[in-house]
Amino acid sequence: MTNANPSVVPADTTEEIWRRQMEAIALRSPADRLAEWAALNEAVARMEADAVRRQHPEFSDRETLIELMRRRYGDTLVSAACPDASLSTR
């Protein structure tokens, strides 16, 4: 396996290590790779919610959810989905 696109190799990783990582990933089943992807997405979502809670400890769970939605999807969509939501959390 040769690296046809060297720009995808992270700056802190040698090409040899990158090649080994790609080979290891390729050996895993699609189900295993999908499960890892889902777990990583859940972890990022938890970290994002934790960050909102640290920035706004006074927020209720609903306010935290609305702020997460606002950050991900923008004010326009949140206003349409939750017309009673206050967007003055910035």
C-alpha cells in the first residue's frame, strides 16, 4: 500500500506509521469500525455538553440542549424548532 495522497498523513505521524494505521483499520470489520465511529461521536457529544454546562452552570437540561442545538444548527433552525426558546445565551 503506497500513499497516493501524502497530504492526508498528519504532520506528527511518519508515513510508515500512517500506512500501518490504515492497514490495521482495513483489517477490521465494517461493524467494528461503525461501532468505534458511534462511540467516538457519543464521546464528542458528551464533551460538547459538558463544555456548555461548564460555561453555563445555571442552565437547566432543556437550556443546555437548546444551546447545543444553537451551536450545531444555528439560531434560525432553533427558533423554528423551539419558538419559545430564548437565544440570548451567548
